[in-house]
Amino acid sequence: MFHGEEFWLVRFLFQRGLALLFLLAFLVAAFQFRPLAGEDGLLPLEWYAEGAEFRERPSLFYFYPSDRVIGITAWTGVALSALALVALPYWLPEPYPTPVSMALWSAMWLCYQSFVNAGQTFYGYGWESMLLETGFLAIFLGAGEVAPPFVILLLLQWVLFRNMFGAGLIKLRGDDCWRDLTCMDYHYETQPIPNPVSWYVHHRSDRFHRLETFGNHVVELAVPFLYFASQPVSSLAGAVTIGFMGWLMLTGNFAWLNALTIVLAIATFSDGVLEAAFPVSALEAALPVAAPEPVATPPYLEGAAILVAIVAVAMSIRPIENMLSESQTMNTAYDPLHLVNTYGAFGSITRDRYEIVIEGTTDETITDDTKWQTYRFTGKPTDLERRPPQIAPYHLRLDWQLWFAAMAPSPRRSPWFTRLLAKLLEEDEQTRTLLAEDPFEGREASPTHVRAIRYRYRYTTPEERAETGRWWERERVGTYVAPTSLEDLRLRGPGL
């Protein structure tokens, strides 16, 4: 029961996929964490240390709150992930693969834990906890000729179940449009970062949107129970989930949420199903190492796997209670290490798309004739003629938070926004790395004032796009932040 001789290939593919996502996550941290949540970030590292004790949100940066340590940790994570991606432990002779694999995944998990717990709002997404929970279980999968503990594969299926079923339940209990099957009428236009396909799918027929909304309920509420069935039913359920996630990746940008779900779905397969579905020669050609005849799981790994399973079962009580509760919450971690969490997405769908457009000027005095220059962000639909970009599985953390911030008429609930404006006025080089374009970069004159305008955006119709070439139309709905100088901002918020 506790070792799976028929899951060597499943484990190998799962570990490579997960290593790739950890590599991506560490690259995002290397490029974005310091300007977002570093020493002088939009949410400074000291705010994390002042707002929580180490036991509540453990992080290496609690004791070493410096950009240098952040950089070392991020690039160490990149290196470790690359070693896991190329299957380093599998190249070693027995008995070294399993202990080396455990050490490798443990180090990756600990490093990323530091970023998630110290990243504050910019790391408050459900896929951060899911990556940590999945990475923790990967520690106990073993490597080399050792058969993976079957109980760990079951726990991976349990993560997948909570992710999918939790998302389905939160929808049924949430927005009315999920029950009357109209949510997809709005989703493609109002999702955080649309991609190049989103515009086209948005303009499909009402009947198409009703069918895909109903299909969403089937995949999220019925299919997950089949993950625990015998083969080949479990594999079929996993394949359906992979297809569903593929569609979401094709039509939107959700960081690595969909890719991570696909990796988790690999745990629903068996080697026998994979070998039946794909030519053996093709599988062998795709593997950097030859698949051995698996040997029994060693006692130390089997014992660790059983202990992890006992802990996971005990810690699953609160997530289960949450799923069964009428007041279900999404994406909640119940322990500081994110070991067993609750998941969910899009319990409510916004009907209108609001965007914040930040502008600056070099004018010393603001008048009706002041010329404003626009700051541009890679994932934001600022320019009406610009095609929505393909970003996922990469994660633009500031762009996502700008989407959330635009839902409110003022930045009162987004304390980082004022610091963003201040840093744009200061022409801060780290902050510039988060932008697609700073209109004042390379110019002699520096900005003297910035402002933020709130717009309502909508997709153009096919007829409008044919006539104008635009992907979007917009109307101004208010002023998010009135024209302000750096001195004004510093008076409002000490420490800027």
C-alpha cells in the first residue's frame, strides 16, 4: 500500500514539471521581489517584520532583511530548481538519489517559503500556498530506483481535489451568474490580465458561454471525485482536468495556477496508462535517464511518508470544514508553513472592467493645458490599440495588484500605491524594472507631478475593431489620485 512500483514515470514527470514552476517562481522573485517588497520596496520588508512575529510568518528575511540576502536566496532557488529540472538525483548511483532529492526539494521549499511569508500583499495569491504545499510533498517522493510512496501520490491527488472542488463550491455559493450560467459572458473581458485569445472567445455566442459555464461546474464539482478511482478512470479524470486547464491557459493569464494544476493532475496517472497512451520509444527518447525496475521504498522514506500522511489528515480538518461551510473562504493557509490549505477562484465575477492609468508631467504648475505622459505596464490594457499580451505562466505581480486596486474609487485600501507614485516621481531605477515604459526615462526633465485616472474599459465589437483597429474602448469614470507632487506625497505619508 505504501509504495508504488507502477508510478516511477509519473513521479519523474511530476518532479520535472514542478521543478520548472519553482524555477519560474524564483526568477519572478529575483526580478520583482526587491522593488515590490525589498528594503525600500512598495511594501518595505520592515513592514513585514513589524506586522508579524517569526512564528506567524517564518522567513529568512525576518533575521536578514536586506536586498543582498533576497538576491542570494532568489538566485540560489533558481540554481536548485535548475538542478531538479535536469533530474540531478537520478544521475547518481544508489543509494544517493533519494537523500539528495529530499535535500534538494527541502532547500527549494524553505527558500520559497521565505518569499511567500515576507512578500505581503504581492504574495497573497492562492497559487503561492499551493506551490509550497505541493513542494513539501515532493520532498518525500524519492528518486532513482526507489519506488515513490503511494501515500504521497494520494496526498498530491488530495491537493488537486481541494483546488478543483473548492473552486467549484465557491462559485456555486458565490455570484448569481454561476448559477444562471452567465458568468462567462463577462469573464474574458474583466479577468485580471486578458491574453491574445480572450477578445475572440468573449465574442462567441451566448449559447457557447452557457455551455462552457456548465462544463466548468462539471469539471470542478463532479470530476474531482474520480481522482481517487482505480485506473484508468483516475487517469481519465486527470486528462479532463489537464484539458480544462489547457483551455484556461489558452484564454487567459493566471500566472502558474493552471500549469501547477496540470502538474498535480499527473499524479492521477499510472505508468501503465502512460505507456498505453504513448509509444514506449517516444517515452524513452524523452527521458534523460532510463527507467529502471523500481525497488521497494526504503524504510526511512516510507516512515517519513506515513508521518506526513498522518499530519496531513489531521491538518485537513479545517480545510474540509471550510469547504462544507456556507461562508466558505478562498485561498486560506491555516498554518504558517502552508502545509494544508484551502483553495478557490473567481467566486464572484466583475461585470465592468476598471483600470488605473498613471500619468506624469514636467510642468511646474498644473493647468488645463498641462500635457500628461502615460506610464505603461506590460499586462495592462492602457493603449487601446495594443493587443492583449501573453504573460502566463510568468507572473506580473504589480499588474495584478493594479487590477485589484482599480475596483475601488481611491487607493485607501492599497497603501503601496502612494509609494508607487512617489517612486515614479523619484525616478527610482528598481521601480522602473516593473514598468513596460517610463515616459521620462532618458529625458533631461524629471516629472514634477503625477496623477491617476480611473477608466472603465470594454472590448471593442468586431465591427469597431475592423473600423478602428482597436482592441479596447474606454470612458473616464473618475480621478483615482489628483495631480500631486513628491512633496505633497511626503506630507501625506511620512517615510516616503
